[in-house]
Amino acid sequence: MRTFFSIMLVSLAAVVPAAAQSLEAFERQLTEAGGSARVEIHKAPEAAAAFSAASRGMAERRHAGWRITLFSSNGQNARAEAYEVKRAFGEAYPGLSVDMVYENPYFKVSAGRCATAEEAIMLLERVRVRFPKAFLMRETMSATDLLDESPVIVHPAPDGADSAAGASAAEASRGGSL
């Protein structure tokens, strides 16, 4: 008898269309009259907000783009060198993003978020004035990251120019990383 009910339940689940694409659709499906059962839904506001946030997060699309790798090393002083490269880039190019990450065993500093290879190549040529070992790397990033990047290519500040205030403001607006 149990086996019969299990088979019937699985068959019924296969026949009934999965119409619950959102929380609201799922609630409508539960509350529709369809038998003698009565369903009351008591939503916790935090649960609904968490569900909505998760739905938006999954909807965030990722795109292939380009970044400029300024530094990559696993040497004894790699962390200190990476911090110095990040600081120097932030001072020279205050309008562009710069991030430092640790991907075992390397410390890496990368900058800019370019949607096209052409844009990345133009930026790379300007960056190589100060960072001659810089190279392009393909990277997957969110559409939000691509849109947040400043579209204006900033020329480096002249050597000896005091751009610490601009770099500090740019770093504060980006929130810094690591």
C-alpha cells in the first residue's frame, strides 16, 4: 500500500506543472481552492527580504572582460611589494579601480575593468608608462563591476606631483580591497 501511494505521489508530481517561479506565484498556488484543505500563509518579513535578495543575486549576470595585471609574485616580500604597487597605481591613476588579491601562492594586483579588448589595450599602453611589466588578463566580472568603472582613461600624474589627496579620495570611494 505504501509503495502504491509513493508511486502515485511521484506520478502526480510529474504531471503537475511547476508554476512556482517566484515567491508570489508559490503563494498563489498554495492558496488556490482545490480541495478540502485550507492553507494560511504567515510570512516573516525577514524571510521575504532574504528570498528577494537571493533572487536578485542569482540574476546578476557575469561577463567576460579584461583587466590589467600590474603585479604577480610569490616571493618572500610579495605582500609588501603588492601593497606598494597598489598604492603607486592609486596615486598615478586615481579614477581607475585597483585590487589586490591573494590566490595561493601568488599576490596579484590588477587594475581597470574593460569590456572590450580594444579598451583594455588602450589602457594598457597608458599604464605601461609607469608599470612596464603590466600585461592583460581575461577575467569574468559582474555587469555591475563593468558599469561602475570610470570610462575616462586618466593620464598618470607627473612624477613628483602631490596626488595623495586624489588617491585617498579615490580609494575611499572604491572602498579598497584586502
